[in-house]
Amino acid sequence: MSLPSDDILTRPLGVPEPADDSLKGRLARLRARLRPAHVHAGLGAGALAAVGLLYLAGDPRGGEPRIVAPIALREVPAEAQRPAPAEPVRTAEAELPPVPAQRSAEEVESASGVTVFRPSGTAAPSEAVVIRVPTAEVKLAPAPDPRLSERGRHGTMPKLGEGRLRALDVYARPEEPGSGPRIAILLTGLGTGQSATASAIVKLPPQVSLAFAPYGEVERSAARARDFGHEVLIQVPMEPFDYPDSDPGPQTLLAAARPAENADRLAWAMSRLPGAVGLTNLMGSKLLAEGTALEPVLREAAARGLGFVDDGTAQRSLAPSLAGKAKAPAARAEIVLDAVPRAEAIDRELARLEAQARTKGFVLASAGASPLTIERISRWARDLDARGLRLVPVSAALRGPAAGTRVSKAE
């Protein structure tokens, strides 16, 4: 008789289960008493059988199949002990193509496109040696030059030196000798954005002239540009038609200002950048169209040995016509490369610049210092020499055959 589950759960600990006197209960108790002895006997018999098997077989592995393979030691032949020859090492020199035999002087001259004139009846030597001389890096004259400097109210000012020595001549980048159509490019708007300024200085050919606004650390930036071979100009802030909605910045020259006031502001701008070859406008559409305000600026530039470049952004500019009256070297850009600031438009203007240079012999262009413009000009100028064109500095458009002569185009 089994107990209900409630009795099992509620029975106090240590109280034995009531005996089941039925036949089924008595048989269960008998099996429980016999089970341990039976199990122990079975285990003992198994252990005894295993020991007997081990004794009879004499094998600690209990008869597991195995095979014995004898190992015989033999001496290695003398020839086999010699190391195999190492594979020859391939060097870069072994992979180079064979050096062609030196060509004759006539072949070198013909391949290079250089024409050599010799006395009649003579020919190139049979064993000529061609020496390639690397092009020397152009270094601009140090600035400020004491001969061309004086102390002014705002700082160091440019001046004419003895014998009418001009900053335009001393600080200009020399023009490399050569022939073919010439192109000059003036990049404006430098100095205010450090990233664009650094990019223009490093990426653009040194023949490209750079114009700096007279703000911030302009002297340091312009000095770095000159170290890279770029000649520099000062951007003078001038009044546009929508002034002050469009404001060039502090010290702007105004069309209606008194001449003395504009002269003082111009002196401030010129004192900001030693080593400049000339001035150019920063905005200024209104002032460039006012002769009474523009002419004193041109006269002052000429009196201090500087040129003036109109960047071509103003539709009505009197600079070219007033330059002769003011006896100032002046020029005006014929093409503004990034008037439409899109890559395809800039490339189109660069192609037009090439075409005009081939027709006229010389063209002056301007552009702003945006990253896109710098990148397009840099790409365009890479193989300019191969296309038969030459980049020259902007001073080439300002330096005439005599000092004080107006130059609106290169001569």
C-alpha cells in the first residue's frame, strides 16, 4: 500500500514509513535486501575475469591488435651530404632592359628637336657626350630692399630708388628665355584663407603671380609665396557699386572720399606687404569708374615704382585710359577665368586663353583663389610647354621699354 503524496510531504522527518503487510509489499522488501549482494557479486566476477585474461595473454593492452616494424640505421652517402646549390637571387638590376648603345650626336640632336648650326663642311663629332644641366631654381630678390624702402606713418613703404630704380623691376620674377605665345595669370584673393593660400603657393607654377589682400598675416604669407618663386601684388580695397552691402574690408578707398583720406588708406595698404611689384583692385567697380578718385591712385603707384593691374572684374574701368595720363605702368586682364565658377566653364576659358595667346602673342588673365580654380589651372598648366605655350609673370605686362611708360600689353 502506497502513501498519498500529501502524507509523504507532511510526514515528520525521521518517522519511518508504515510497513506494507500485503504480498506485494513483502516481495519488494525482499528484493531490496538481495540487490546489493547480487550487484557486488557481479562486479567481483567481472574483475576476476579481467585479471585472468591479462595473466593468460601476458599483454598489458588486453589483446589489442598491433604490429612491430624494425628500424634499421644506415649511413648517408657522401654525395647526399653536400648542400644543394642555392637558387640565384634575382636583383632589380638583372630585370632591367639592356642599355642601348649610345647614339651619335646627330641622332640625339634630331630626337631632341634642337637645331645646331655648324661651319660649312663640318659634322657632329662621332663620340659626343651629352651633358644635361638641371634648370636652376629662380630666387626672387630679398625684400624689403633698403634702396627701395622708406619709413611711413603706417610702416615700411616702397619708394623709387636712385636712378629711378623701381620695385617693379627689382622684385619681379625674371622671365625665362624662350619663344612662342605667352600667357600671364594673376590669382587674386590670397591671404585671407590659409588653406587656399597654401594650396596656390605650392600647386601653381611659380610663373603665376599672386595678389594678397592686406589683412591678417599677409606679410608672412607673401614672403612664403616669394620663396616659392611667385611674384606678389597688393590688393587695394576699393568701393564697389553696392557698397556697403558688398564691403571689401577696412581701409576701403571710396569714390567720394577726400583725396588725402584715400591717400592715407592707400599708404596703409602698401605698407602691409614688402616686396610687391604692383597694386591691383579688391572689388572697386565704382572707384575704377570714377576718374577723379582713380587717377591719384595710379599716380601714387607710379611715384613709388609700382605698376597697377586691373583684374578685369569691373565692367567699366578707366584704368587703361588714365594710365598714360598718370604715367603709370598699367594693364587690364582680358579674361576672367572663373567668372562662372564651374569646372567646365573654367576649362572653357582656359582653352579660350590659349587660342587668344596664339593669335595675339600675349594674353593676361585673372582668377580668384578658390580651390576649384586652383585645381583647374594646375591641371591645365602641366603640359603647357608641350603645347608650345609659355607662362610668364604678370610683371611682363607692366615693364615697358622705359620707366614711366604705360604698358597695356606685353611688348
